[in-house]
Amino acid sequence: MINCRKETVKLLNRTFTKDAYSNILLDNVFSENEMSSSDKKFITTLYYGVVERKITLDHIISSYSSKGINKLDMTILNILRTGIYQIKYMDSVPDNAAVNEAVKLVRNFRLSSASGFVNAVLRRFIRDGNSVALPSDKKENMSVSYSVNKEIVDMLCNGYGDEFTHAFLSRSLEKTPVYLRHNSLACDEKSLFASMGKIKIIPKENIPMCFEAASGNLTNTDAFKKGYFHVQDISSQFACMALDPLKNQIVLDLCSAPGGKAFTIAQLMENTGTVYAFDIHEHRVKLISDGASRLGLHNIKATVGDACTHDSRYEGADKILCDVPCSGVGVIRKKPEIRYKTPESFDELPELQYTILKNAASYLKVGGELVYSTCTLNRRENDDVIDKFLSENKNFEGVPFLTEYGEPFGSYKVTLGSDRFDSDGFFISKIRRKE
């Protein structure tokens, strides 16, 4: 019988020492061990919960430990993190059970000398009502409250203001909504609903073809197998809608994999024209091809291509989507490891993004339009890149888009993240070649 808490601690040890992706590590554990669905759910909840709340948990531990966080044995530290998380955030686990199981874990890992220490830290936290004083400094407070590196808090506050930052980081700790894009070329709305099985979907008000899905395995539904939808966040759908591709046009999607945006673009074009969808890796190009085949989208041509290198065969495009590699700060509720990165680790990205944007623009015909987008909230990767391009290329101009949706739309660029749409953090800008 598997020990869920022990497996979680072992996972956390690997996560915080090898800088590995949490989803890959978790998938490996599930594939290597036979376990019930309830065990998988418990491990997933506890593991992701600790990864997501690490700074908050460490602040609590440091408030009750005579030893500094950095001086604690990694296994002991992760046992404490899992114990505190269960006490503070998992109502299904009684406090005494969380403490007793943590002490058992210490012995299980053959670290019995630390059992009294672990017991004392957890029970003192319980006696204090499962709460601890937060830092008085505003940004330190936000860092601890939302479990995000203070350097990222500084970047967000300096770039977008305190109100935006509070709203975005607060939402980053909430359950991530799942959005679908209805493939109206394959079925009508009635057929979509009928083919979803037990999974409920709710239309997103005023956003055509967009639905929010309740929890469940979407790939097991008849609707998925028949190509009635693909999964795509609202922000990404907005980027495609901003591009506004028309029937029979030539469209380039330079950084396409796994293909969600290409699929939406192809649907907006009613399966006419051609969408050239590129990725630098062949195995990721296959993801695009397979998805297009499932959805019945015959106007997508998926191929290997380097977004930084010009290929004259694709000159004269009508529309171009340039969704560039980025730091991903806008999707920290999906990728919690990003919470603990520093802005310095993003320093090389703007140059790469600008190179891709310049190359993308070189394919555009006169009168053609390009959308530049990222899933990050870093002005150096967003506004600075697009504004530098416009200042250096006078034959291009900014184009307002999706103005019918009101704020925050209305200009040639928009930042999503604290708005009414409950989307990922995202940046979208639209430009046109004048001559």
C-alpha cells in the first residue's frame, strides 16, 4: 500500500533540488506506481498545494523554528511544508492527523532525532489558530500572502500598479478555469452539449464559441473524439479574434505548437485559405497536425520552421500571429514553478522576441496585419518590444482591436490579467504594414 504523504515529500525533494517541472515529476510517479484515484487526488492536491504556497509555508515555518529555513534538512523541511499545508488549507484532514502523520514520516525517513522538532512546530502553529503575522512591508506582505518571489512582485507593481498586482496574484491562487473553443464547423451547439457526457459546459457571455468546462476528463468525451472542440484559454482566443483572419487569406502562425491558436484561426477562416503553422521541433509539429486532423481542419499546413530565420517562400502573408516564447508570468496559476523565478532570468527574452517579431513582420504584405502576443506580465517583453519595433519601422502602425468589448481593450495593445474575463495574464498588440 502506497504512503501518499511519503511519495509527496519525495516528489517535493526532487522538485526543489533538481528544478524539474512539477507536472512531469507527478506523471512519472503515477506511471511507476499502482494507486487508487483517491490516492492520486490526495497526492496531487498536497503536492501542487505545497509547490504553489512554498513562500507562505516557509514564512510560517520560520516563525516557529529556531533554525533558519536554509539550515533545515530538505526532507524535514518538506515534511513540515506538507504538515502546515494540510493544517491550513486541507479541511478534509484533521489537525491531529496532520501532526501525527508528519511525525511518523520523520521516523519513516529514518530521521527520528527530528521528530520532537517537527511535532513542536506543527502543534505551536495549531495553538496559534493556524495563522501567523505577515510582514508589515507592503511588497513583502504580497510576496508571503501570494507566495511569489518579491522580485516578481516588484516587477508587477512597478509595471502595472498595486491594484492590478493584487487582483492578478489573488486570482493566481484560485482554481484554474478550463475554457473550450467550440468547433462550429463540425457541429452545432446542441450537438456539442449532447456529446459532453457528464461534463457541464457554460457559454462565456459575449464571447462567441467560448465555453467554460466543469472538472472532468475532457479527452474521454465523445465531443473531443469527434473534434467538436479544443481547449484554449480566453486570452489566447482573444489573440486570434484580434487577428481577425478572413476567408481565403494566407495566415502564418510562427510559434504555433501545440496548435490551439492555429485551430481557432482556421475555424474563423471557415476552413478556407491556408494557415501555415510552424514550430522548430518536429515532434511538436506533429501535435499541430494531429489536432488539426481531429478537428477536421484541412486548411492548416503544419511544418518545421525557425521563427528567427527568414524563408522567402512565405512572403506576402495577409495575417500573421506572432505568439512568442516568454517568461510565462501570466500563467503562474498553471505553472507554479514560475512563482520562484527572478526577473533577471528573463533578461535574454526581449532580444529573442524582437528578433522573431522583425522576422515575422518581413513576411507581411502591404496592408497586412500582425498580432504580437505573450502569456507574461513583464513590460520589457511586451510593451517595450512592440513599441521599439514601431519606433524603428515607420512603415508600420498600431491598430485598435476588439473595441466592442470595452476596457481594457481600445488601443493597439492590451494587458489582460485582472479583468472581468478571468483569463490568463496575457499581452496582445496589433500592427499593420502601411507601405
